[in-house]
Amino acid sequence: MMSGMHPALAGLIGAGVAFVVCLFAYLLVRGKQSWRHLEAQRMAAKASRELRDVLDTIQSGAVLVGPHDEILIVNEAGVALNLARGSRVGFPELLELVRQVRASQTPYRGPVARELHPGAERLELATRISPMVDENVLVIAEDESTQKRVEAVRRDFVANISHELKTPIGAISVLAEAIDAAKDDPESVERFVGRMQLETARLAELVNQIIDLSRLQSTDPLLSREVVDVAEVVAEAVSRCQERATKRGVSLMLARTTHASVLGDRWQLADAVTNLVQNAINYSDERARVTLSILPVTADGDEFVEVKVSDNGIGIKPEDQERVFERFYRVDYGRSRQSGGTGLGLSIVRHIANAHGGTVRVWSRPGQGSTFTMRLPAYLGPEPADTDLDTDEEA
């Protein structure tokens, strides 16, 4: 039948068949390409999700920057470090490094410093910036500011300890030589022995307070957690300080006490109040009075207990009030040395208050005296048993 077909018609049919075959082949190829493209997109999306999941699990700040400096992925730590600001890189110094790594295809590892806010402490970021596929760049950053600050504090602490230990040790050494030289003079020997005993006691107190402070700076500073009657803590502190107060002619008074409880370490709280009372005694003149009180306080809907220790001593200058809680800081070095103070007592108070979720503050006026207030979260469970602590009674 084909043999009788007109040649032109046969050519037309042949051309049509060829077109259909070519079209089918074209569509098949395009279909495969589209499938491959879709598969590539699917794999890229999957890889992006997996990368996001990985970055979300690490503690370091992380951000993936696209080829046009846009933010593709940023984890929570990266937001906290301000590596990203909206859809852009967080700060110019980092953006410049990202562009350098993208252009050179060479990883960068080193520090980047920046300020979170104008006038704020500069952050020291240890960064690793790596080139990725499709001109993307991955930034991993860690804040080294805290570590460097801790190292600086540790160095200062060691230097201060060395200085403070040298003083009593040197005094003991000199006194030992003086005793040896005055061995034929019983009165001088007795006098030197008394001074040596004072320096030895001061050295022992310093060592004990250093140990206490080191423990309070650990990750879990509380040795125990129990319901503590604050009135009992105050009574214990007064008992510890009574002999020192008597020797200096200082009266200890209990006023405005109330039965309140907190949750924490009983002996640490007693140490804190003891340090406040001893500090008040040390900076008070003869016939002065140190008053202790316990007050319930409500602030922002929360219940607190405040322990106040007030004196009518020499007071503290405004410029010194912010520093009295620093380690080894003394308002009056000579008076502190004479009274046996170590310069660590108020720092220990602050650490104990912080460990119990509380605070400590000072009000003072030179020539009128000072009031130290330790505020602690109140325990709202069952009331503890009554104590024998009376109000407005001289201890």
C-alpha cells in the first residue's frame, strides 16, 4: 500500500514520524534533567536541614553565610553572640573576614573582637571561618571573654594571696628571731610570744577564709540544703562574735526580729552574718553599738527575708562602697590589720548570698555608720519551731 503512496506524502509522513521521535527523545531527556534537578534540590534541602540540626546542637555560635552575604542559617548561640543581625552578618569585622575567605577559598582561624553595645565590654571571639560549596561560608565562634576574665581574676587572686600570706609569715619570722635574741629577758619573750600568737591566729583565719572562698566559687557551693530558721542563724553569729565585741567595748543588740525561714546551708549563712557582725565591730569605736534585725520583705510579688547589721562606726566613703565586697579590699588598712581582718570577709558574704539566690548591699555615711543588708528568698513552707531570740534585747 505504501508503494502506491505519493512520494511527497510519504516524505511528509516520514518527517512527522521523525519529529515525533525527536520530540519524545527531547521530552525524555528534559524529564530526566528535571528529575535530576528536583532530586538535587531535594538533596540540597535535606542537607540544609541536617546542617541546621547539627549547628543547633553545638554550644558554639554558628552562622552559614550565602554568596551574597545573606544569612542562610544561624543557631541560638550565634544570635546571642550577634553573629547575625536580621538577614545580614552581625558586624563589619566579621563580614570582612567572610568575604576574604570566600574570595581566597582559604579557611581563617583566629580572634575577632567586638562590642555588643556602645561602651560595653568588648567580646573576644575565637572564630573558625571555612569556605563551603556554592560560595557559602560557615562561621563558628566562641566567646573567650569569660575565660580570659576568669584567668585574670585568678592571677590577681594568687598575687593577692601571696602578698597577704607574706605579711603574717614575715611577722612570725621576725618575732621568732626577736624571741631568740631576748631569751634571757622573760618579759620580752612573753610579749613577743603574745604577738606571735596573734599573727598565727590571723594566718590561720586567712587560710580558712581562702578555703571557704574557693569552695564558694565552685559549681555547687552549697554543702547542704535545708530549711533554716534565720533567727537561729543570727543567734549563732552573735554568739560567735560576743567575745570580740566585749574586748572592744562594743554592744551587740537584737532588734525587730521575726521568725522567717530560708532554704540553704545553715553554717554558710551563719558565717555570712558572722562576717557582717565582725566587720561592724572592727570598724566601730569603743562604746559603739552594733544592731541586728530580721525583716520580711515583699518585692515584685516575691517574698524575701532581710538580715540587717547596722553600726554607728566610722562609715564608708561613697567611692569605696562599690568596692568593699572585692577580695582583699580594705577601707582602712591600718584598722583592719590592727583588728585582725583579712579583707575577705565581705567577699565571702557576697558569694554566700549569691549561692542562696540572694544579694548583699551597703548603705553608709562617713562619720555616721553603715548598714549591711543581706536579702534572701524566703522559704514559704511550714514554719520552724520558735527560738528564744527576744526583741530589743542586748546580746
